[in-house]
Amino acid sequence: MDSISPAEWSVLRIIWTEKHVTARRLIALVSSQHAWSASTVKTLLARLRTKGYVRTLRSDATTSQSPRAWVYEATMSESSVINAQTSDFFSHICAMHQGPALIHLVQTVPLSQKNIRDLQKILEKRAASAPSSVPCDCECGCAQTAETGTNEATQTDEVTSHA
Amino acid sequence: MDSISPAEWSVLRIIWTEKHVTARRLIALVSSQHAWSASTVKTLLARLRTKGYVRTLRSDATTSQSPRAWVYEATMSESSVINAQTSDFFSHICAMHQGPALIHLVQTVPLSQKNIRDLQKILEKRAASAPSSVPCDCECGCAQTAETGTNEATQTDEVTSHA
DNA sequence: CACATTCGTCTACACTTGTCATCGTGGTTA
DNA sequence: TAACCACGATGACAAGTGTAGACGAATGTG
């Protein structure tokens, strides 16, 4: 699973939304958000292709002024890529802090009524078998099993010192 | 807020866990996870310092064989850095898909009983004012408010072909 | 059948990241 | 005090990323 750079995300998002886009249209759409030259977008497109995230198809309908207009489409669903990248990102974080990170997200990410209901359902299920605490997995000899306190501010001198 | 590379995360995690570490000890701890040379760790340390994530202090106690043993410590709390980086990561994702991404995380991330209770409390609160749906914010003219409907492939077709 | 247009590819360059060797300096030890 | 050693700094180099110009091939137009 190749990593996706921020610039590549911008392009990929558009492809997912449009489902099928020509380079021409893609460049136009991107330019409403970034002051990138057409070449830049093409480069990103090429890189996304070598990474396997997009592929091209011939457009049967050769729209007037677009000779050999190829059409780009994503090879994977938006959700699956997002899930994979998100999990990958979380893998950098100590297990003990993933829960709190999630709490932060749940407080800040835009959620719909349905999202909330889904989350509640999952939490209810997970509550049945959740451990009382998640130990640190930093593999540096630390035996911390913290976060039992109200806001992990117990032994966390560090937490208080945040700039 | 500078980005933190995967290699830098490894080092930073150890510093947070240890609170105060000498280069010597840090290198020893890192080597239990990665086959990096001492130089590599020092470089990462230096980069983390220029990025402002760690700083050095003199160790008053000059432990026998460690002359001028500096001690590294994090300048920011682990939680605040994690939250900032996590939010930054989510900013690449279309608003409409952030909820689902969160659902995926809540299903896979290790959670303690307390984490779950906290999450439930927050969700309950948020449910009071959550919108019925979160619209796409890909800024590419899409008016999708999906995740309720199954096929939003209505006007997409026309949009694609008009070049 | 030339021509302009447009497309994808190639090349480029600065900067970041992964990875490491070397060096100067200043305390430790004999 | 002389030899030594660890520490941080500097330099290095390949690969990835942000950004873009130039080029050759395909194609509709006159």
C-alpha cells in the first residue's frame, strides 16, 4: 500500500467524486483549489497511476476538441483507501494513546446523525469485551498502563507542559 | 506545525515514554526496534529538534562514563502532538467521508472501557445538534450529500462530457 | 494532406526523508 | 597531562515529493 502525498490526495478526491474525468476537466477542477500548472497535475496523475490508485480508459465518445481523450478513474473505492491510510497513520501512535486520539477526533470531526448512531452501535458491542485498560506498546521497556484517570493528567507531567 | 515522519515518530514515542533520555539510552532503545545506526538516530534527533518537538537539557549528574551527557525531552505533550497530527491527516479527507473513516477506526483501534464510556458520552452530546447529513466538501462542484442515497450518478454523466 | 491542438511522457530541480560516516570538542581516566 | 571516548554537528547520498517546462504522438479541422 503506497503512501499518498497531500498533493496526490487533492487529485484523488476529485477523481473519486467525478468517477470519470478527463485530464482537461481534472486540471480545471484542481485549479479552483490550487494554483498548480497543468503539468503539475499531470505529474501527480502519473504518480497516482504508478502507485496503482488510478487507471485510464479510452473515452469512446471523442468529444469535439478533445483528441484521444483518456478518462481517469480510481481503481479502489474511496472508503477502502481512506481506511487503509487511516489505519496506517494510526500505526505510528502508541496503542495506549489511540483511544484518546479517537476521542479527539470524535469531538472535532463532522458527524451526521447516522454516523453517530453507527458509532454508538459499535461502541455498545465493543464495550462487552473491552479491556479495562490498553497498555503502552512503545517497546521501550515502559510498563505504563495509564489512562485510568479522568483525563490522563495523573502522572502525566508532560501533558500539562504542552506549549 | 511541522510534519513528523514515520522514523521521527519512532524516536519521539520513546522520548515521551522515557520523559528524559540521553542519546546513549535512546539509541539503545531504538535499536530494539530498528536496525538503525547511532548516527541515524542522532540525525532524527537533530531534525526533531529543529522542528521544535524536542529540546536538550544538561544532565546535572554526570554519570560516570557519560561526559557532558545531554538529556532529551519533548517540548510538547504526546496527546497534543497526536491530536494535531491526527487532525492534519483528516484534513485531507472529504468531510463526507470523515464519519465513515471514524467508524472504521472505532472498529479497529484498541479501546479500554473508559475510552468507550468517554466516546459514548461525547456522542450522546453531539447527537443533540448533529446534522442529518454531512455534505461533500471536495470543492469540485459536486453537490453530493450522499451516504443516504445509493447512487448519486445522476448529473455526473453530463458534467463529465461537457468538457 | 498539412496544422494546430491536446494528451501523456520525459526531464528537471529544490526540498524532505531515510540512512549513515566522519569530525571537532570537551569531559574521563590513567 | 596525555590518551580516550561519547556527544552533537556537519556532510552525504538515494529515494520521495512539490512543481513545472519541453517533447513527441495522436487527432479533428481546413
